[in-house]
Amino acid sequence: MALALDGLVLLVVGLSLFWNLGAAPIRDTNEALYAAIALAMTHGGSWIIPHLNGVPYIEKPPLLYWLMSLSFDAFGVGGWQARLPDAAAAWLTAAGCIAFGRAVAAPIAGRFAALVTGTALGYVLIARTMLFDPLMVFFWLSALAMLTLAVQRRQRGWLRAAAVAVALATLTKGPVALLLLGLIAVVHLVAAPGDWKRGTLLRFYLDPWAWALFLLTAAPWHLAAMQTLPGFTWFFFVNETIGRFLGTRIPDDFHHGPWWYYGPKLLIGFFQWTPLVLLLAWFAPRLDNAQAATFSARWARNTALVLTVFYSSAGDKGAYYLLPVVPLVAWWLGVRLQQGLQQGGLAAQRLQARLGLGAAAFAVAAVVLWAATLTSHLHAELLRSGLPPAQFDWLPLVVGGVALAALAGAILLRSARLHGGLAVFGLSAVVMTQFSAHLAVAKTADLSQKQVAASMERLLPAQTQWFSWQTFEDHDASLLLYGVRHLQVIDSQSKDLWFGCQQAPWTHTCVSAQTLRQALAEGRPVAVWVSRNRLPAWWRSGLAQGMQTQAFKDSVVFFSLGDTEAE
């Protein structure tokens, strides 16, 4: 029976994460940048120094790129193949919650944490996008779980396994992974050593074999990169790691926000689970025993607090930085839920009934929010914001599906059918993620250059030399995934290409207007992608003279067929 319940949870999580994973186009955001880097590796590029559009790009280590490239080799090049490593990492994180629940005799907590992690809308939408964080979270939480077992059981084998896991997290997102795990260990050492003597616990942490395994796993790539690329040490360790935290990174391409920035982001992260999380936090029994599950729940709670304070104090802020807080809070509350149910009697019945009330509250909130969209003002505002009318017409079906799943889950929960109720409630994520995927398809012209590339492919010869006017990331990078092998950026204002173009000017990625003039003079076929908000500067440059145009929603492509026109 336990295996069947575990399988049900992982099935619901799998539907949320993998169904229609490739429907949305590759977006002109970090998705296009990271997929282009992986594609370059697949086509024979360096696996030591990642390259973006032909120049070195070392903002992050290469493990995600390696996995994406392997996915391309195995399954072909496309959206779902590029997103597969992150989605698989999120699924494995959910599976890890179940495995950890078994390890500490808390299976209900494991399933609850797995369901929240694998179906909370904010978490799932990030996991279905190409970012470093879902993969890093899997390795980092694995390291934290094994560190917890090591300390609780006083077993160095778990500590050494944790060292390998945090090394893989470091190869995913950089030294911050080791820094944060070390910070958690220090907080535990100082504030809550339990029945350890602090000196003994410190010596336990400093196990030489654990540190050797960490270095053997993480150091080779760092040393190879330092030898291969001049400037790597400063940019990667000082500028990218320390400068990003302090808000002094060059160039400044990160998000700022107030100290309370992450409050609303966490609500979006938990989304439909928010009412249940709040009810458990208020009504579930406090942790007051010495069981292994309780020990781990305290670690999870304290870690979530430390991460929130750490990132709230940083100059650089991003919603996905607090991604690990979702499974950590879910585990903490899952243990409290399990202990409440183990008490039995009326208290356990009331706790499940309250969870049913939370599920019903979300269903009602979804219907009320949909009803609000029918008001003329909000209806017009949604359409103005870019919601296609056809997708607006889908809202009743989407809301109906979400509300039905939530209400069915509520009924099961109030009937004391915990696992079935939670699993059915989790299905609301499947409805919402599918709507998100279809919305992304409908808004392809706003999100991606997929349609631009397809249209221009029919007009231009294969040997066309492609240029971009001033911009690159967040604008036209997905052209590299849809048939354009290299973009030369005229008078580049790209912050992502800044370091690479400085270190490798011979790649001719960042060029001047003279390069375009020369290509035109030599009769070569050329195409120049120009964002509509850059058109005034483009017209003033005089480069458009004599070129044909093809207009798109947010851009205009100027092109010349060169000598082929005369033929």
C-alpha cells in the first residue's frame, strides 16, 4: 500500500512537470541563452568554457549545460529536451522527499513535501523553465538531507555523500552552494548543537575525506577554467559571486528589491497550497520530541529562515533564489502533520478537516478571482496586458478544472482520506500548467523569435550573415535556436556578452557598423534584426538604405539578398 501511495504522488508530480513540457517556444530570456550554450557544446564547442553566441560566458558553472547537451544528443534539439534536466531534477527532488521520509520513519511527511514541491504552481513553472536553480536545489537539498542524517546518526558516510552532493550543486550554480550549506552548518553548530559538544561537532564537519571528495568533484573544472580563460578567476569568483551578493557586479544586470521582496514571491511559490500551509503552521502540533523526523524538521525550518534572511539582505534578488524554501517548509509542516495524525482521535480528525477547509478556500478564491475578471475594467486590463482573447475565453474551463480538483480534494480530506485528498488537490497544478503552456504558445510572437526565424528562412539564402542592432539577450537570442548559427551584434549594448567580447574580440561577435557596410559592399546576403524600440537609432545610423524589410510584432528585419538579387 505504501508503494502505491508513493507511486500516486510521483505520478501527479510527473504530470505537473512533464506534460506538454515542450509546447512553449524557447523564450528570449535565460532560456535562449542557456539552450544556445548547450547547443554549441553539442556542435563540438568547448565543454570547459561555455560559449554564448561564440564568446566565453562564465556567469555560471557548466553542469546544467552538460546535461542539456547530453539531452540534445540523446533526444534531438527542441524545447522539451532543453527543459528536461530541470524538470527531471524537480521530480527527483519530490522523489527525494519520499525517500527521506522513509529514512526517518515519516512517510506521510515525505509524501506531503513531495506533493507540495512537485505541484506548487510557482515551483513547477520555474522547474518547467531553463534555469540553474531547480537542478541546484536537487543537489543542495540532497546534501542538506544527508548532512542532517550524518549529524543525527553520527555517521561520517552520510557526511561524505553530502560533500559530493554539494560539490555537484557548486558545479551547477557556483560557490554560493557551498557557502550556504556551510552557513547552515555553522548556525547549527552555534545555536543548536543538541547533544554534541561544539568542538566534537566541528571536528566532525572537518572530516578530511569529506573535504577531499568535495575537491575531487568540484575542483577539476574550476582549475581547468582558470588555466584556459584569462580573467576567469576575477570574473567568476569575485565579480559574479561576491559582487552579485553585494550589488556591485559589473555590468549591473540583476534585479533589486526591498527587504520584503520575497514575501509575495513565496506566496506565489506555494500558490494553491498557501491556505493549507497556513493552517498547518497554525494548528498542527509543535515539534517537541527527539525523533529523527523532528530533528530534520527543525533543520528544515531553520534553514528556510536562514535562506530567507540571507537572500533578503543581498543586493541581487530573484524569485527563484528562494526555490529551496518551498520543499523545506513543506517538510517541516509535513512532519508536524504526521505527528498530529499519529495522536489520533478528535484532534487528528480536526486537523484533516481543516486541511479540507483550506482546499475548499482555494477553490472559492479561484472562482471569485475569475468572476472579478468579468468586470469590464479588469477584462479590458487583462486584454491590454497581452492576454489573447481566445485564452481569455478558456478561463471558465481552467477555473472550473482547478475548482473541481480543489473541491474534490477538500471532500476527501474532510472524509479523513488524507493521501487521496492531497493527491487530487495536487491535480489542480496540472490544469494550471497546461493553461500556462497553451498561453505561451498563443503568445509566441511576444516571447520568442521562433516565428521570425521561420518566416525569414523562407526569404533568405542559407549563407545569410545575421546581425542584431545593439540588443541581444531578452530580445533576439532565441534566433540561435531556430536556425541562425551566429549573430553579430552591432554597437553591442549586451550585458551578457560584455565579458566574452572583451576576452575574445577575435570571434567577431560584437562588431561595429563597418562590418555590416563591408558585407553589403561585398554583395553578401545579410539580415539585421532590429527591436522596434531601437528603430529610431537604427534609422539615424543610415544603415537601412537600400535594404528590404519584413515587419513582425516587436521587431523589423532588414535584409539584402546581395548578389543573389541580381541573379
